[in-house]
Amino acid sequence: MASAQYRIESRNPLQGSLLPPATFQEFYADRSLAVAVAVKSLADPTCQEIRVVHIPSGEVVFQTSAGH
């Protein structure tokens, strides 16, 4: 099994049925799964910001822009 390399970060409350209660403590081995869960966790991805971060490098591999 691959090690968990991705985490989801957001300044907004995450409210998705796909997310466990301790979302910020969850890590994902698959980048695609992390991005899918991140997007599904927002009520409106076009108005809220969320990021998926590659843990070893700290690189943001996916990010939505909060609309103003």
C-alpha cells in the first residue's frame, strides 16, 4: 500500500459527506482522490478556497480560488 502523501487544507469550514470529522488529520495516498474529496467538501468551490498539498515537497498540487 502506498504511503499517504497528500492532505487537504482550507480556511473555510469543510462540509462534505465524503469527509470524516477529522478532515485536517486525514491524508491520502492518491492525488486524484484527494482532489475529488477536496472539491466535494465545499458547498461552492467557485466561492471558497481549498488546497491539496503534496506533503513531502509542500507543493500545492490543486487549489481553487475564492471568488470576491
